[in-house]
Amino acid sequence: MLRTITVGSCVSVQGTFEMQHDDGRVSVRVDGRLFVGRPVTRKAD
């Protein structure tokens, strides 16, 4: 499943979901690299 996270103040990364951390952060994998950040919330309709 693809997930989008923010890393830092303005960098977004989209990759394959790896794991959910206890503090609310999410890990995603892109081309063999693992990124950790806050998940992007969906906009309400």
C-alpha cells in the first residue's frame, strides 16, 4: 500500500508502507531506502 509522509517542514515522500510507530510516525520504503515521518492526513470532503 502506498503512503505519503512529510519529512521535515516541507518535504513529502510517497512509498510502500513498512510500519506504524508508537509515536504516530510511519515508515515507508522507496527504492531500498527507508524514510520515517508524519503521515499526510486526507482532506475532508
